[in-house]
Amino acid sequence: MNDVVLLAGTASRALAWRVASELGVGVGAAEVERFPDGETSLVVAEEVEGRDVFVIQATSPPVNDHLIELLAFADGCRRGGARRIVAVVPYFGYARSDRRDGGACPVMASLAAGLIEAAGFDRVVVVDAHVAQIEGFFRAPVDPLSAVPTLATTLAGRVPEDAVVVAPDLGAAERAAALAERLDLDFAVLQKRRRSGALVEIVHVFGDVRGRSCLLVDDMISTGGTIAEAVRALRDAGAEGEMVVAATHGVLTTPARSRLAGLGLREIVLTDTIPVDAETWPMVRVVSVAPLLADAVRRIAGEGS
């Protein structure tokens, strides 16, 4: 790790220090400021000449500010003579915009990927991107990591033996199935119809949930609307007992907390890909993906698989 520099963007400083601790290294010196007009100023004080640089930065809200900051790190390190620059993006913003909604609509996930490459990143590491095709928007190598093993380790023994792992929509089915297999639990899927960016409707439950506890699994919780509708649909379908929610990314925009608080959930398990203030929210349990990211950094730095 002598030729490796670990840098932290403002969105992921706490996580970066956890990764650094796992690796037995420090976080390189870098200063990020915002000018009064909103422009980003970055100074990388660490020596990067001829070294592998790993920039840990989630493009979480405010997404545009954090994305520009990530691009600035790449450009600065490229101009500083870095041998290789790797973007470690715990949460990839704009991932939900993976296709056109109309004739003259941008595919923002593709645009964001193009910007990250154009800025100078040679490789990208992401954790549970919203859809698998995100990798196809990059020409550079992409390492798609999964938080399912981390969540499974945390949830083992914390849910009833007769619980059902539930995907709140078809897009979450593969992730939920993988978690169900690790926990040796049954699996169900909900069919969702989106009314708007914040409003959804559950139209069908595929699987037997009657009289059973449920573990809802998704890649992210943003407004909490999908989870709220999923809990309602499961109760209507006869689900009983405890409801637990697990997700990789706690985006948690303004209405999420109030929506989730009234659902009677026993626990919400999230990872630290995005900082979550669990101290003021007792029902939330946060587990770290730092060991997962540290292992990826170690393998990439060592030219391993």
C-alpha cells in the first residue's frame, strides 16, 4: 500500500476513514471549499505523482455538488501526475435515470458516467447501483460490489425463522432473492406501478405472506413512499408480526423519516454508503461497508481479481 493514496470527498469522509483503518493507512490531505457563488475549490496536498489514487466519494444529495467535487478530484490528481485514478463511489447518483422517458429526454446515468470518465478516472467501484446496466455506460473497468453479504451477516438471527424476504418491486427481486438464499428464508415480490417521482402503488403480491413476518429489501430508501405502500400491501395480503426493512443506501429525503415512523416497523437496517444520523433515530441500525470497500481497494492496488 506504499504507492496508494486514499482521498476522501466531503460526502464520504467518515466512511473513508473507516476504509483507511481497515487498510492500515491514512487519508490523504485534501481541502474542499465552496465559493460564495457555489463553485467548487479543491486542493490535493498529498503527493500523488506516480501513485495509485483512490477517491472515495458518494454522489449523494446534494448530488450535483458531490458529482462536481468527484470530477475535480480526478482532474487535480491527473494534473498532479497520478499513475492511476480510481473512483470509489459508494452511492451512484442519477442511477435511476437509466433510460429515456420520452423522445428528447437525457439518460442521466449515462451522462454522469461519461463525465466521470472524461475527468480522468481509470476505474470505477460502485456499491449496489440501482440497475445492473449502469456498468454498460462506462468504457473503463467497473467493479460492481454488493452489500447483500454485509446485510445478511447483520440480519442473521434478527428476523423470525418463518419470515419472508420481500422485494418491493421487480427491480429489487434479484437482490432480495440473494438475501433470502443467504438467510435460508422464503421469498416474495411485489408489483409496483409508479404514479410520479414520489407516488407509487402496489398492484400485486407474488408469494405467500399470510400470517408471516416480512423483511423488505431494496437498494435505497429515498422518500419512503415505496416502503410505505409495500407495508400497506403486505398487511392487506395478511402479513402479520414484525416488519423489518433493509436497504443499502439511506438517501432519506425530507418526507422519508415521517413516512417510515408511522409504519410500525421493528427496525430499519442501512449501510454507511451515505451518512445516516442513527443516534436521533433509534429504529435505524447502520452497518459499515468499509471492510467491503477496503478489500476492493486492496485487490485493485495489488492487481488482483
